[in-house]
Amino acid sequence: MTEKLVLVTGACGEIGQALVQGLAKQGGYKIVTADLAPLPDSIKSMSAEHAQGDLVYRIKTFYDYDFDVIFHLAASLSSKAEVASEDAHRINVEGTMQLLMLAAYRSEKYHKSVKFLFPSSIAAYGMASREVKKAAGAVKEDDYNTPHTMYGCNKLYCEKLGMYYSKYFGQKHLDENPPHMLDFRAIRFPGLISAFTLPSGGTSDYGPEMLHAAAQGKPYSCFVREDTKISFMAMPDAIKSLLMLLDVPREKLKHQVYNIAAFALTAGEFRDRAVKAFPGAQITFEPNPRRQGIVDSWPEDVDDTLARTEWGWSPDYDVDKFFDEYFLPEIRKRYGK
Ligand code: AKB
């Protein structure tokens, strides 16, 4: 069987490292990676080639490759993007547009479908107030699409760009619906938690930061209020969702952007779980107004009915399984506690 050629941008990030491992484990792919940083040793052997540098400036080199699949993970996350907004726009929007154009060009020219998998985010939503957030509960994809952050605006716009390049670019696919097209698929991820890597630059980071600190016996000052609630997911479920969505035949998909959910927790509930697992963990709450505002604008939970019905999505880890069967055993091995 010939291997499919896959590009993974942002390969050194949290999702990137876990995805490269997932693809390598599944087999059948030749993996090309791209990132600003050199590849960590843990995934070096899994990448056939690594392009190091700024994607926006390196895009021309990728025109020589015959990619079957592109996972475009490179991004500047929400907290970082808020303080360096022009830079974030360049990374998040320019980078995505350049890759979409490349994929659209290749699918047009060589009459083959190029799959483009895009991690969007709960940051694409914007709740007007805490009262609205509470009343809304689990939100559907088309509701509250009024992001309050540069990162959220970037993600929402890139979803639209993906739809544009896959459905309307050149304005000739409307009646044709040809099999050779850019096949854009996006997942709106909740806050992700890995037992192996730590996030940086995001705003859902308080969840994983708190747990990793508690596991190491380090004090942690949480930058949001105790009652702050958003949805979270174990990293293995995030990788499972990307690999599942990749394999769904296009005709089964009626949408291009999907919510996925696993469990929604307050920061206080995270603290309780951390203290139970690591008695003596020192966790305090000192809300940072800027970061608190960002998380308050994100929904408490998301409704993932579309993903469940159209491609059979369901998470492996609910909150108990996440702690008992994934996070705690792995983190204990990692930090020797
Ligand atoms: C962030 O906090 O910016 C990300 C996200 C929720 O997309 N983790």
C-alpha cells in the first residue's frame, strides 16, 4: 500500500507532538513536519522531513510536495494573541490562508482531493456576559459566533476561509461538486490536557498548569475565579477526534465545522480533584482580569450532537476516567509521585 503524504504544521506544539505519534502508530503515512522550533527527540524518528522556520515565509517550498492531507496546527494561542495581536493575525490567518491556497491549487491542478484538517476552538464563541454564559449552557456551532479575542476572531475567520476555498473558490464548484477538491474539516476544541506536555500562551492553560503543579508538589496560583467553568478534554481524545474525522467519507459529512465535548469543570472542581490526588497541594485563586475576561467569554460547555450523529464521535475519557485512567497514572510516572 502506498503511504499517504501528510503535512503537520505546529508539530512541536502539544497537539502536534501527540498527533505525530498518533499518525506514526496508525501507520500508512509519510509525515512531513513544520514548526518554528526543531523537533523534540520524542518524535524525531517519526518525521520523514522537518521544515523549520516561519510558515508564512516558507510556503513556496511546500508547493513541491504532493500532500494528501494537511493538519494545520500552527497557531498563536489566546492569551499570547491578545498581547501580540498583529503577530497573531499573521501567524493564525496569513499562515492558514497560504496553506489553504496551496491545497486548493493542488486539488484543482492535479484533480485530487486534499484533506485539510483545522483545529478551531471554543474561542470562536463569545458570550456577552456571565449571565448569558450560564443561561446558554452547551452551545451549538452556529450560536454565539461573536468572539471577544483576536485568537477567536482568527479561528472563526479561518473556518470561513476554509469553507470558501473548499466550496466557492473560482466559483465553479457550486453545481459540479467534483470529487477533486480541497476537503476542509474543522473541529472546535475545548481546553486540552496532556499528561506529557504543558501548554503555553493559551487561557485554558490554568487547568493543565494546576494539575502539573500539584503533581510536582509546587504551589499554584490560578488566574481565574473558582467558579469559572469551560469544557476540557484529554489529549488522547483530541487526537482520536482528528484521526476519526480524517477518515470519514466526505458524503457522510453535512457540515465542515464540528464541536466536540468530553467534560466541563469549574476551576474549583479542578482544585478539589488535584487536592484529592495530591494531598497537600497548594492551590490559590488570584484572578487576572484580562485572562478572566477571556474565559468568561467562552461557553460553559458545547453541544457535540453534529459530530456524534455525522461521524460517530464520542470521547473515551469522561472526567473520572480522565483522572483515574489517563492523567494520574501517567503524571505519577512522569514526576515519580
Ligand atoms: C487557548 O486557551 O487559547 C486554547 C483554546 C481553548 O483554544 N487552549
